[in-house]
Amino acid sequence: MTTASDAGARARAAEEIRKRRRFVLTSHVRPDGDAIGSQLAMALALRHLGKNVRIINRDPAPPPLLVFPGVGDIEIADRADDPGDCVIVMESGDLTRTGIAGLDRGFIINIDHHVGNTMFGAVNWFDVSAAACGEMVFELVRDLGVPLTHDIAVHVYITILTDTGSYHYSNITPRTFEISRLCVEAGVNPVAVARSVYDSSTLGRLRLFGAVLDRMKLDPSGRVAILSVDQRLAAECGGTYEDTEGLINQPLTVKDIQAVVFFKEIGPHDWRVSMRSKGAVDINAVAKEYGGGGHKNASGCNATGDLAELTRVFAQKILAQIHNAAG
């Protein structure tokens, strides 16, 4: 097994890709822009090399991404009966997080940048310094000798745009801007991409944003914003949970708010918890307590229990991280 600590993990990944022909690409459940963009950029590069490629996800891409090249070809399934010669899993800390059965029968290349990856692959390339998994895909595409075509560049750019919160998060490095520059040189129109990703709302989405924000609460310190949504509210607004994408970032535009926790109802007393923060506030530490993960400023997990009690507990834990960040 090749592990993330090996300097040659990236080279080994390229080596294994060159000698294999049939690929299955996948990522985590409820894929975001980094997951979708990384898969499609990789798929386009592999097809340029004459490889046979399938992309299989448990859940569909977010609606704003459907307009981009290749998204409509992604297969939606909960199992892969034929894992091909190689399975490339991107953006997933654990194989079970893909939500797809049968992948464990294949030769797995694990490419990820999230703290807590379980190193489940035959090859594990892990780079926590990458602002997006798409940065790693960009480097791998270059190692494979594939030119940065317009379509590959579009998907790499989407990964960076979305996983840095539109260049807001602290995971940004000079490499982030250099890759973005090269994508623009390859023909990406940043304004057009941003408008497609962020300015393609439905009326139901707008109403849902308003309804969720209207019932936003603050912890006693005024530094932690608490959002929640259930299926009933989404239906009443004419929206879906997918329409809440990006909503969590809105409270962070308020100067005094340092972090946001957003509860989405999955079932009775069952919640998907997303968290965002500013600067040095490490909400990933909170997510890890509940078996979740992500980045310092953007993480998530699942939790069960009464919403009022969960609200109190998460606000308390997040406030502790705010105090830690302040020194």
C-alpha cells in the first residue's frame, strides 16, 4: 500500500493510471462543487488518454452545476457491479462515505485533502495543504501529460471557486491563485462561471433563504449564528434542501458573527449539521467529535437528538473554539 506520507504517492497514482484502462470515478454523498469538478476534470483527462471512464455518484450534482460540460453523463447509483481496472475516489475520507457498494472489489486510488482520511486505498495521495481536491487533480493531469483544455480548466476552476467559498476561506495559498490564473488563460470566464454557480436561483430557493434566515438565532454572545430547516419548511417555500446550498455563508457577512451552524432535518431527531467559520476558528474540531470532518473553516457531521438541545451543545462547543482562536 502507498500511503500519504510517501513522497511518491502522486507519482505512483500517475503510474497506476497509465497502465490501467477501465476506470470508475466517484466521490462523497451529496457531492459539492469540488467533488463534481474533480471527477469531471479527471474523467476528461483520462478520456484524452484513451481510457474508458464511468462516473458513479450516489446523489445527483447540485442544480447550478448541471449546465457544465459532462455533468449530465454522471451515473446515479448506490452500487458498482463492475469497478473496472481502477476506482479513483476523490474528496472522501472513508470509502463508506461514497454511499456506493462494490467499490472495495476494485484497485482503489484515494485522492483527498481533508484531515482524517482513513487511507483506505491501494494508493493514498493525501495533501491537506490543497485548497480543493481540484488542485490535486490539476497536478495529476499535468503529470499525465494531458493539456489543460477549456473543459478541464472549467471544472478545476469550479472546484477552487466553491471549496474556497469564493476565495474567502483560510485554505487559500499562492498555488490556488496560480492554478486559477492558468485556468483563466485556458479560456475560463470567471464571471460566467460564478454567475452559473451562484446566480441561478429559483423563486423557491429565494423564498427558502428568506424563511431560514428569518428564523435565525444567535447564541448569547452574538458570535454564533444558528440556522435550521426541515422538510416541511422547504416544501412550504417551494424549494428543496439542494436550494440551501450557499445559505450557510450569509450570516458570516455580519461583522460580529464568527461562526455558523446549520441543522438540516434528515428524519425524526436526525440532523445533518454543517458549520462555517472565519479566520482561526476551527470548527473542524467540533465536527470530528461527531465522526464528521472537513476543513478548519468548513466542516460537517451528523447528529441525533432534540434540536433545541443540539443547538445549545453545538453553540457551546463552537464558542469554545472561538475563545481558543482568540488566545
